[in-house]
Amino acid sequence: MDKTGKQIILNCEKLERRFALLNNGRLEEYQIERDGNEPKVGDIYLGKIINLEPSLQAAFVDIGAEKNAFLHYHEMLPGCDELLGRRDSDDDDEKAVPGNEQPIQAKRQKRQEAKPNSKVNQEALRRKKKLTVADIPNIFKPGMEILVQVVKSPISTKGARVTTDISIAGRYLVLMPYSEHIGLSTRIEGGQERDRLRKILAALELPEGMGLICRTVGEGRRSTFFKRDLDLLLDNWRKIEKGMDTRNAPALLYTEPNLVERTIRDFMTEEFQGIVVDDAGASCQIIETLNRFGGRKMAEKVTLYNSGKPVFEAYRINDQLREVFQREVRLPGGGAIVVDETEALIAIDVNSGRGRKGADQPEFILKTNLEAAEEIARQLRLRNIGGLVVLDFIDMRSARDREEVYRTMKRLVKDDRAKTKVLPLSRLGLMEMTRQREHESIKDQVFMPCPYCHGSGRVKSVVSMSVEIQRRLNTVLRESRYRNRPVRVIMHPDILQRLRNEDALLLRELEEKYKHDLSFRADPMLHSEEFKLVDPDTGDELK
């Protein structure tokens, strides 16, 4: 089984699909996808504005999800021409009578008037150029329909984040219906190739008012590939426009391709040695798509895996995945990085670990920090974590060494598909970086907060619970209403063991002090931090 070069491994199961990118057998990227109704990045909705919050400079939009989507005012500007052309149509919808067909017909007519070549749309375009964020509350009102695209999936308690700057990605092109920009991926190098691609894009028949971006995989491709890709993208856009004409908000008008389709679109290039998939249906789909877009040589790189051993076991992916959920990751030179995900930021600490013999040597410190930088860049991709990331490297006295670590980190995150910004090391030896956060991290996708400790990772000690029980007994037994009444304490078995042994004398002193009979019972169904004081005769809990 050849494991050299770059490979893609796909595991397709009923409830979950998994993607792994290997480089010479080493796991570099990992994604999982599960069936669900939550909005995904790239999905396009016809939504309805629920309310505008001037203090946040944002609108909340109903897209049919559990939580309303968040739309910042500046994200409303790109689609203003289309929105303004439909404003009166939305007013008609508000006056709709159930069972009346007129609202849909009115909506369709208004939108036809707002096509790119119409006078209405030209006026809207002129108005858009003058619009600023300050104008948004005066133009858009609650109840208006609005076309939005998800740019960040729901995370934790927050709803999806959306924009009106619509873009639809194809294999080689990205179509932007509300922008006239024509551009190339910054990763395409070489002036001659960039000039060739610009000429191809300029020759494509693109509707007025729309823009295109050539993706990195378009490098070296003939014009026929771009023509075919553009036709598919325009067909998708026509379906979205039809949905706007025939459906009422909230409605999903376009959904991003599934994990298998995205793999073909975003990853399958000549630099990959092959793709291994363990599902016959997915294998046929990939081969058919690659034959159409990549040619026979590309399709020949697909292998259907049908061995008895699970594909992720055969390629040792499961072994490597275990470290994704570990707090500490070892480095080749004996050091380690420690990753802590918090609500506000990701903190990553670099330790010299087993190699402490040379801990004071600048060469050893630099080597460990460079190893850590490489592993940190990999872990960020593997764990799919983002937001603010703070890196605490081992202190370096040399400014040249600090600069080398900074340059190395910038180089390592350059090819990360998530937008990343890295700052130089501060005077405190900390490096700050931001990584685009579009989805929940792998950890949040796989795990849920522990129902026992509620995600804290800690529970009170047995001694702490004994103290709390005695404190509560002191409070209750002082009250006159409980005088001459028996009291029973029910608790977790581990706590009872402590009370019957180390703290037995203290409990006898309590009984003598308050002239009370106390009894104790264990209940294994109780949380270790939970206990009850009850009347054994009536079963009533003592408050």
C-alpha cells in the first residue's frame, strides 16, 4: 500500500463522512460531516429581517434556523442594488392575504424590473455607491426579504453569520453576482500565466454586473474548462433567482456541496498522488466528475477501498487522530506543545520537555521553537480551531532567533485555506495570530460538555462535600421548627464513606450539640456534589 506523496482518504458511513489529507502518510488535514439541518458555510437563503440593532450595527435575519442569523450593516452594502429593487415587493408581501396568489406574482414582477439591464437597477447601482453604513437603518426595515449567504456556521450559543456579498464557488471559478470584479487567486504565480488567465476570463460571456475570480486549480487549464464551469455556475444562479421569485422567506435556495463533492472541487489537483474512498457510490461519483472536469488521467487516481480492515485503520489515521483530542502533543526533539481552547482565545504553550539538558542553549531553544511552530500550524488545521490564538514560545534572547521563528510561522500558515494573520513576537515573548473561524472546531463537533461536571473538568473533592454537609446540618439543626425531628442525609456513596470514617467523630459531636438523631444513606444515582436532608418519616426534604 503506497503511502508516499499527498493522498486523500474518504470514509463514507451512514451517519458520518470523514476526510483525511495525508502527506507521506502524515495526517495534515481532517474534516467530518454529519447530516443535519444547521446552516453550512456557503448556503444561500432568502431570509427576512426580524429587527435591526443600532448599538451592534447589525440586523438579525430569520433564515429558518433555530437561531436568527447575524448580519452586520457593512455586510448589507454589497447586495443593496438587488435589495432596493425588491423593497416595494416586500411591502406587497406584508399586505398578503392567505390563499392569494398576487404576492408571489408581484414579487416576481418587481424582481424582473430589477434585472441588471433595467433602469431601476441602474438607479439602484448609482444609489449603492453613495450608501454608507449610516444609511442602512433608513433603508431596510423589519419584515423585508433579503438574500444572504452563510459565512460562519452557528457556533455554541451564536447563530450563523451571513452576508449579502454572494459568491458561488465552482471547480475553477468563483461567481460573484453582485460584484464586477475580475481577479485571480494570489497563489497563482508567474506573470505569463496570470496574463493568459486574465485573457481567458475577459473572453468569457459574463452577464453585466457580475464578477469572477479564477481559483488556484485553474492554473494551466484551457479555456474550455472555464467555459464549462461558468455555465454550471450561471445555471446555479438562475435556480437561486427562480427561488427568489417563487418562494417566501425563510427559504434555503442553494446549499453547498457535500463533503465528497467539496473534496473533488477544492482538493483534487495534479499534486495529489491519489484518492482512496471506501464507498462504491461515492467512488463512481468522483470518477464521473473527474472524467468530466479533470480528464481520464485524473480519474485514474481514484481507488475504491474494499478490504476488510477499515480504511482509516489501514492508513493509520485513527492512531494520528488520537492526538487531535489530547491537550499535550509531543515534539520530535523531546519538547511539547500544550493546547487550551477557551471561549475567548486559543492558548498554546511551548515546553522544552525531556530535552532540558540543553534548555539554556540558544541553539536548542531555537530548534524546539521551530519544531513547535511546524506542529502548531498543523494542529490548527487538524483541530480546525480559529479566532485569536496566543503562542507562548520558549524565551529567546537573540532578536535574530525571534525573527526566524516569526518568518517560519508566516511561511507555515501561508497555504492554510483559512485566512490567517501572524504578528511578530512581543516583548513578553508571545506571538499573536488570528485564524478565520467558519465552523465549530473538531473537538466541539465530536464532544459535548460532560453532563457530570458540565464541562469544567472538575468536581468537588470528598473533603469539600463533607464540609458542605456539616455546614448545612449546622444551619438546619439550629432552627426551632426542626427540633425533635429526625434528620436523614442522603448522598453519594463516596461521600458517605468519608463521613463514616474520618469524620465520624465530628458527626457525633453534632448530634450531641443539637440533641438530634442523624442517619445517613447512600444513593449512587446522586451526583457527587449533590446531597439531600430529608425527614425519614415523611420523606419531605428539609429546606
